[in-house]
Amino acid sequence: MWLTPLPLFSLSALNVHIHITEEEERNLLSNVAEGDWQAFTRLYDAYSPLIIHYLQVYLTDKHDVEEIGQEVFLKVWKKREILITVRSFKNYVFIMARNALNDFLKARNALLQKQAGYSKDYVLPHYSADDKLITDQYESIARSGLDLLSEKQRRIFLLRTRDEMTIQEIADAEGMSVGGVHKSLQQSTQQLKDYLARNGISFTLLLLILFFQP
């Protein structure tokens, strides 16, 4: 039973990003596993905007996005005892979001099929027979965009987006000038955006995939 309402899962939270260190995350997971609501709220505030972004790639209805997001974090809380065994919360919650999304798409497709059977005039929108393939294909296309970059461009891009290193840190690690790092990032970002746009994929999806990689 809920002692305190779950924080509002809202699209207005998109610009919120709270950085959590590995040590802090381990402590939070341990505390949440013991029923600490404040620790859970901290995890929620940090990761719910990223889950929103991910769901928005596949869903256009604001209500659906918020409802699925709420469901994901409710499940996290209900199964909180196992969090003590979770090594990476970002990967754990991302997998839960993917499963919830696939369940939603399959249920929606089944409903549309049923509605189509009731009315001969009903035009069934196009959905894959296996909606999980849609998400897998999108992510495959997004990842393939990285193959377009040179090895050095790809390394610099990943250091900045996935590893969240600063421009100066990358410059020091790669033996480059700050200006050189900026130029490489601008070129690789534009190249990836152009490629993804041609395939109808959001650049945000690529960043999410990189963020949630183990």
C-alpha cells in the first residue's frame, strides 16, 4: 500500500537530469530495497526523464507515455527487494520499460484486430505482427549509424555522449586541442543526424541507446 503518492510522471520533466555516481546509486538501491521512499524518489527523479524520452520514440499519445512510465516505476517499487542484486539501475529500468512498451503495443494491436473484425468499414492501421521487431529494428538502425563514423570520431562521440566526459577531458585523453574535439563532435553529430533522419529515426533514440548500454 502506498504511504505517499508516486511523484507525477509528467512530460514537463524532460529537461530534468540528475547525475548519480555509482557509489550513490548503490546506496540508493540498497535503501530502496529496504523500503526507503526518499531514496526511491531520488532514483525516479534521475531516470524518469530518460524513460519518457525512450517511450516517446514509439508513442505519440502523451497519456500513453505517462501511463506506461508510471507503470514501470510502480513495478520497480513493488519489486524493490531485488534491487540489492541490481548492478546497473539504468539498464534494469530500461529493460522494464522495453517490456512494458512491447506489452502495450501487442495489446493495442490485438484490440485493433478485434475492432477490425466488428466493422467491415474499419481501416486497420499498419502495425507489425510482432511489435517487438519494430523496437529492435529502430535500435539496430540507430546503432548502425555509428559505423558511418571513423574510428576516432566514434571514440570521441562515445566518450562525450555515453561516458559523459567533458570536452577538456576528451582533449587530454586523446592528445587533441579543445577546438579539435569540438569540430569532431560537430561533424559526427551532423553526420549521424542526417543518417537517422533519412531512416526516420530520432537522434534522441541513439543517445538513449548509448546511455543504456552496459
